[in-house]
Amino acid sequence: MAKGTLPVDMELRKAFQELQSKMITTTQQIKLSNAQIDTLKRTVQHSKLVDQEVISLPPNTRTYEGVGRMFILQSVLDIQKNLQLKVKASEEKMKSLETNKVYLEKNLKESQNNLRELIVSKQQLR
């Protein structure tokens, strides 16, 4: 009887190790996605606040936009357009990250269910 249970234990051990590895990787990816989403939310909020301030300026005001480590003279309308593009790009990226996060969570749950099924099937063979 000891010979019959040894391969089962090894198979279960291997399945547990694979699941644990997958869970760690998936959890790290989910945390990374959450951090990126938080950063993008702050970027959107900042851009909207700057846009509100820029709207209140007279149209002929000399305004500068930061590009890297320098500032470029831009019209108020150009700055508003750039801010709107930045918000749109950030929101699209957030949507993509949310979709990926949902996929990762489903994949993790599916792996856990497969392991449960394996355990149940091995218990039924005993």
C-alpha cells in the first residue's frame, strides 16, 4: 500500500508547488497592476486639476509646458489639448490594466479549482 500512495503524494506535491509558484507570480503581477492603476489615477487627477487652472487663464496668456527638463512656450489651447490627450491615454491604459487584472484573477481561481479537483479525484481512488 505504501508503494501506491507514494506516486500520488509526489503528484500532489508537484501540483501544489506549481500552484504556489503560479500564485506568487500572479499575485505580484496583480500588485504591479494595482500600483500602475494608482499612478495613472493620480496622473489623471493632476491633469484635470491643471486643466481647470489653465481654463481660467485669458487666451493670450504666456504659458509654458514642461517637456522633460525644459519648458516650451505653448498656447493655452495647446496645453489644454495635451492635457486632454494625457487623460485619455491614461484612462485607456487603466482600462487595459483592469482587464488584465481580471484575467489574472480568473486564471488563478481556475488553477486553484484544478488542484481541488485533483485532490478529490485522488481521494476517490483510495
